[in-house]
Amino acid sequence: MTSSQVPAPKDDPEDADPGLARARTSLAWTRTAISFLAVGAAILKTDVPAGAIVIAASLGIWGLRQFFPRSRTAANRPAR
């Protein structure tokens, strides 16, 4: 295969597979919520009000991600 037969790489890697970026973002939000939950549980053992606040924050983080499953810019992209 010569170099003239090799297709040129795309400028934006997300154009090749736009689903991967969304999946990574979703996983990052989930990991963040789990981390807050673990820290809140650890704090809960020593300081109940502070631990409850951190646990509530973790549920808020997870809930926001579930409430907004796709960003507005993703909705504006043309379908393939």
C-alpha cells in the first residue's frame, strides 16, 4: 500500500467515534459521585452533619448527571 492510498487522519478524533467522549464523561461523573460518597461515609463516622452534607453533595452530583444525560452542544451536532 502506498502513501497515496492511506486515508488522511481526521482533524477531530470525536468525529471518528463521537460516542467515546460522552461515555468517558459519564464515567467521570459517576466516579466523582462515588468518591464523594466514600469520603462522606468516612466523615460520617466522626462528624455526622458534615458527613451528611458530603453524602448529599454526592447524590446531587450523580443526580445532575442523570438529569442532563447529553450536553446541549452534543444535541446541536448533526446526526450521522
